[in-house]
Amino acid sequence: MILAVVRHAESVENADKYKGFYQDPRPWAGAAAHALSRDVIGLTARGFHQTAWLSETLPQVVGEEPLVFVSQYRRARDTAELALPAIAAEVTGLLNEQHYGDATYMTMRELFDTFPEGADDRRSRKHLWTPPGEGGESLAVGVHERVTAFLALLASGAIEAGRNVVAFTHHTAILGLRAVLEQRPVTEVVEESRARKLPNAAVLVYQAAAGAYELQQVIEPSA
């Protein structure tokens, strides 16, 4: 079985980071910000071009009839629908972006002023930091558990069926997936990401065999 892990194509949030959702002061906070991030944020023109590239690239990797899974976030669902329009994707929260709870879209200044008790973890151990409020989850525990559950889902069905799989997801979920799939510490994967973040629409290609996964290649769009 081939597992292709795809970071969603470029979104408005990615492109307009410090003039829109990430301006200081932030225009939204808490639950409203999370709902906007999950349900509203779509792709840029560049993102649409990236989905066209994915529509040509993915069939060469996984064939014409893979199983497709996608997170609940609009930017990932749009990517999946445009990249593989003939295939109905299964939407799953297991592939969602990390949930930052009440800290969603907070500036560091706002975060440390409002929740000083978590400041040290956020500064120096971000992968261990659990965002405050309902739904807040750390990368090392919450996200790690979710992606582990997703891979267990594949092991119980998709691998037995022998079908290839495409998973459309997000930066933080991919960090968790890499740690599990490549059997590496989360800290190591995070440090690599700080040096160079996986670009939008990039595809990680894994070969599954004997209950383990081997990274075969990383395919990145040219633009």
C-alpha cells in the first residue's frame, strides 16, 4: 500500500499571514477564530494552481482509485475536491489541524498576558504545550494520539484491502504523522520543520509493508 500525505494547497491564511488573521491586534479571538479557520478560509489563486498540479501528480503516485481521507477544514477539503474530483473523500477529524483552544490566533503578547502559567512551555517546549480552553491540544499528545488513531484505522481496513491511500491534512498533523510513520521523536521532526517547513501542496509518499512505513520520496510543487 502507498500512503500519500498531502499538505493542503496555499490558503488565504498562509498568504496573508500578518495582514489578515495574524495582524496585531488580532481581529478575532477564541471560538470565533477557530470557526473561521475551520469553515471559512479557502484557497488563494496560487492554491488553485497547486491543486491542478496535484491532480496530475497524485494519480501517478497512487493510481486512479485510491481511498481518500481529508480533514474537516475547508482548505483541506477544497484541496481534495479539486485535486481528485472524481473521488468522494471521507472527512475525518483525525486529520485536523492542531486545535489551539482559547489561544487560537492570540499574539504571543496576548497569550502570555492572559495565560502566564503556560508561558515557559510555549516559549521553549512548544510541542508539549497544551493550549488553554476547550479543545486545546498539544502536538506531542493530542495531535500524536489523533494521527495514531488514523493510522490504526488504515491498518484495520485499507491495508487489508490493498488499496492506496491519500490523506489531505495540515502542517501540525503532518508533524505528528511523520513522528509515527518514521518512528522518530516529535522533537526531531519539529526541529527539522523549524529549519524548513514543508510547503503547501507537498506530497510525502510512504510505502507500507509488514506493519511499517518507509518514506519513499517527497514531491513538491514548483510554484
